[in-house]
Amino acid sequence: MKRLSLPFGYSMQSGQIVVLDTERTIVERIYSEYLSGASAGQIATALNDAGIAYKDVRGWNKNIVYRILDDIRYRGENGFPALICLEKWLAVAARRKEKATPYMEPAFQVVRKKLVCANCEGKLTRHLRKNKTAWWECRLCGRQTGVMDDADICHLIQKKLTWLYRNPHHIRNDGSAAQVSLESVRLERELTRLLADPTAEASKLDALAKQITQLRYLAIDPQNHAYKTEQILKTLNGTASQKDAADLLQKIVSRILLDKNGSVQVKLINGQIV
Ligand SMILES: [Zn+2]
């Protein structure tokens, strides 16, 4: 009965966890086949076809295979003897991460809250067309996009988050201070232009001045910057299971920048734009 609570490949003998050689071969096979490109479903089918028994009488399925691939005990942790060498286990983990779709598409309402003009970060007015399509106009600088599908914007965000998840090494602390100051130069130029324009609205000037102040604050506070960067990495770093994109947007993205050509970038809480 004890046997049931142990992972496949192990047995309890005189109070000791020992490796079952027949099952070790199968665990090794699963890891090797996955690394050579077989999907979890294909591996499960092949095991069932070969008449190899699993402790569950219903046989193998892809979820059992995933559980085996993700189980850190096979690399010799938590008091279990290693079945798979660390190198191979990590190679599988990397591949799992590569193939994962870590984020669901975020809901449009969540995206919309953070959507701003890529040129000046001004708020956008949504000019509704039909069937969840709209064109967007910046209230600050007046830039306009073509007609866009709400769902396409959400999909672009999902792709961006997935890219971030796979490339956390692109998130860095250095260099973004320069990026921040470049941006304030651009905003200050915009402010000068607006100040010279007698038709410019006071609210626009206010908003712009506020943004510049915020940016300056970020630029002179490297500690806060490092802290934010670490926070981003911590949030991104996790298992390969699906995560809540809305939650991620909430935690690491300060703005979603929509450009007039319909492209989307995100501005992270450390000021970095990706
Ligand atoms: Zn704008």
C-alpha cells in the first residue's frame, strides 16, 4: 500500500527508499524520448502500445508523463536516490519551458487600463467601429492608429509576455537609466513645443509635466530601480504551468504602448521598454 504514495520508479524496502530497476529503465526512456522530440502524448501512447504497466490500471497518459518530467525527486532530491542525472533533468526542464504557452490571453478590459500612446504615453480615446474593432487617438499628441481588433491587441500582449517569460535575460537593471533619461529629453521637447502653442490645453501640459517628474524620479533612484527589476524577474520565474496574464500585467507592466502602426510594446515597472 505504501508503494502508491511513492513516485514511479521507487519502492520502500525496510524503511528505505530504493530504486526499482525495471521502472528506472522506463523513466529514463521517458526523459530520453522527450529530449529527442517526442511529445508527452506520443510517449504515453508508445508505452501503452508496448504493454508497459503503470501503477494506475488505466495506463499512461500525457499528464502522467508531464508529472514524471517535472518531478525534482528523479534528479535526487527530498531524500530520493537520483534516477536521472542533473544535466539531463535540467535539459528536459529547459525544453518544457521552451514548449510551454505560459500565459492565457489577458482580457481586453485589463489591457485597456494600461494602454497608452507609444509616442507620448498620453491617454488614448477609443473610437468604436463595429464588432469590437476601434481606432485609437492620443489625447495628448493627437496620433491615431488604423482600425484594430481588440482581440488582436490582446494576442500581441500574450505574445509579448511569452517572449518575456522565455527571455528573462533581456530584463536588466543597467542601461535602462539611460533609456529613462532619453525619454525625459523627448518629453521635455514635447513640453517645450506645447508651451509655445497657444491652443495647447492646460490639462495636457499638466499631464506631461507629471510624467517628466516621474521619469526624473526613476532616473535618480537606482536602488528603487534594482528592486523593481528583481521584482519582475521573481514574478516571471516560475514553473511551466499556465499563468494568469492579467496578474502578470498587474505586477510587472506599468504601461502598454500602442503605436500608430498597430504595434505594441510594454513598459515594465523598472522603466524598461520591451
Ligand atoms: Zn501621444
